[in-house]
Amino acid sequence: MIEIQRFVCNMIQENCYVVSDETKEAVIIDCGAYFESERSAISDYIKEKGLRPVHLLATHGHMDHNFGNKFVDDQWGLKAEVHASDEELMKHLHQQTKDVLHIEMQPEDFPAVGKLLHSHDTISFGDHHFTIIETPGHTPGGVFYYCEQEHVAFSGDTLFRGNIGRADLPGGSMFLLIQSLRAVSQLPDNTDVYPGHGDATTIGREVASNPYLDR
């Protein structure tokens, strides 16, 4: 069994997840922790549970999902892993922050990417692993991290409860986003989906009620 803890982070209310299993190895997904209180909450949880983080995963290359990357690198020596198609976005997180939030940050506030991921890669931790489902549309390199063993997926900003991600930002494509949604709609109905913002849902619920999904 895996344990999933959500932390709602930063001024955009982004979801960071710490995912662990009985081995105590853990994966941190989308560490958007901007404020010190958010970083302390994540660190305290990991310490209290006796966890050992082994991966820092980004579902895509937007700043609100990556504000905490330096914090994670400083604490646990982990650099972000992200799909190769979002490499350029990851290089300009400081500029995104200035353009969108009018906050001045420096390139060194966002460490270089540790690993560029591709569709055939597997992310292993403890007795579990994630496969990568490419879901371009919100960004070129958006992905689902899917754990078939536990029927769990982390969808980033591709799929939300009752909604979908934006496609009007640089690199976005509504055509590709709809194609991605059609692909993930084929996952089992009982797949729990943990999005980048808002509450969790299931594939079955979204296929039944989300107007953007169909089979």
C-alpha cells in the first residue's frame, strides 16, 4: 500500500504530494512550496514518518509546481525530474514568476533539472513504481505519473475534478490536450486521480461527468 499526503502550496494553491510505502522510501511530486511554513510542514511530515525521499518529480514545467525545488535539493539532495519536452520551460521558471506573479526571482532559485524523462522511463521507489503517460496540451511535456499496482495517477494540470487545464499558455495546445484526455480516459474507472490543484477524483467520475472526457 502507498500513503499519499497532500500539501497545498503557494499563492496559486498548488498541490504537492509526498508518496511513500511500507519501505519508507518516498517520492515528492510537484513541490510548489514557496512559503517557509509550507516547507516546514513538508519537512516535518517526512521526519515524523521516518521517510527517505528518493525522487523529486514534476508533472510539468510551470513555476507554481516547482517553487520548492531548491528546498528539496538542499534538504535531500534531489533535483527535479521532468519530461524532456518541458526542458525549456524549466530553464525559465524565474522569468515565468516575474511575468505571471510580478515577483523577482533569480535563476539560482531554481536548480537545474536532474533528469529528463521519456515515455518509456519507470520511476521506482520502495516496492512500487510509476509509469509515465505523456499528456501534452497544458504544456508540451505534461505527464501523468501512474501507479497501476495501486490504481493511482497524479495528473498535474492536465485533468482536474470536473475540469481540465488551460491550453492558452505558451506551449499549450487544446488539440493536444483533448487527445491526451482521450488517452487517459482509457485508464480503469477506479483509478484515483490526484490533480495539481483542487480535490482528488477518479477516472470513472470524470468520464461520467466531465464534458471534456469521453470514450
